[in-house]
Amino acid sequence: MAKRIKPTLKSPSGGKARVVKRAAQLAPQQSGPIFSRLTVVWVTDEGIPFNTTGFFARLFRGNTVVSTANFDRFGVVRFNNITTLTTVVYTIRIFRSFDGALFRTRTIPSGVETFAVIG
């Protein structure tokens, strides 16, 4: 499983970070995945989702295709047959539909429910 680290505290202005204190716990902590199926988002270097109309992705385990799904126009693809948290490492390949051109290849580690392809 991939080791997860906590994000570092950074102030947008470069000064001291603002801290908001909570008086009470409003809802119980999430005990399991929010997304029940593996979800991938394709974003720019700035974190803005691409318009992915006309793209699809294939998920591989080794050289075997495990799943194929179409992106929506908001940069998101969901693999309905892959439950989360994932238990194996996958390779995702992103293609343009009309000519089959390969745009990106990334490795998705085990133990995730979502993944971002950046750039």
C-alpha cells in the first residue's frame, strides 16, 4: 500500500497561517471509501480538469486489459468494475477516441479510491 503523508500547512499570503478551531464534532469520521469505484481525474498542472470529450481510458494489470471506460467532459473517468480501495497496482492509458492516439500512461498504486493524472 502507498504510504500517505499529511499535507503541510502553508499560508496563501506567505505569512502566518490562519487556524479555525472547531467547537464540536459535527459528523462522525468517515470509516471507509467515499467512492465505491475507482475514479480518475485528468487535470492540468494547475489542477484544472481538462475537457475530455472524446477520450477513453484503459486499465491494465500487467499486459492484460482489466477495464475500459469513457471520460465525461469534465475530466473524470470511472471504472465501474474496479472496487475501492484498490488491492493491486494498475496502469492507466488514456487515448483519444477518434484516432486511438495514446496521450498519457500512469501507474496507479494499490490502496486508492481516486487518482489524478496531472498534465
